[in-house]
Amino acid sequence: MSKNYYDYKPIGERIKTARKKKGLTQEKLSEILDLTPNHISEIERGISGVAIPTLMNIIKHLDTTADYILYGRVVEENGNPLYTKLKQFSPAQMLAVEKMIEVFAEYCNENIEKE
């Protein structure tokens, strides 16, 4: 019986994105989840999978959804107009969109005054 291979890297990248969005370091998240920083690093790099209880805690503490972490899907919230556009993207495309938004957000924070 062969074991199915699953690429955990996209899940790890989305966990990393959600962690950074929340302003947490790997060390702080590891304290919150009662895991080692090394284990968080392995999850984020896709080297290690995530146990369901751990995944549930990650989702809870990073204020995100299982749909986002597992599949890269953004859940519609209160008629969000971006939802229609974002749901058209594949999980791989969503990672690219997230990276573009991160770069744009950094640019805005550095160059545009907040009202």
C-alpha cells in the first residue's frame, strides 16, 4: 500500500502569512500553541504536516479560517466585493495575490499617510 504524498508547503505559507498579519513571531506563536519554535518553522516551510488539534488552535489564535489555511479560499464576509474576484483564483494564484498585497501594504505603510 503506497502512502499518498501531499505538498504541505502552501498550507505552511498561508500559516506564515496569517501569523505575520497577526504580528506574531514564530517564537511567540510556539508559546501560545505550546509547540517548539522549530516545529512552527517546519510547519511553515511545509516540512511537517499539522495535526488536526494543532490546526484548530492555529486557526483560532491567528483569527483565520480552515478554508483559507487548507485551500487558500477567502470566505465571503458581509458582501465583500473582493470575494467575487478572489474566489476565481486557484490556491497557487492566491499565494501570488497575497504576496502582491503584502508588498502593496508595505509600500502604503511607508509612503502614504493614514487618515
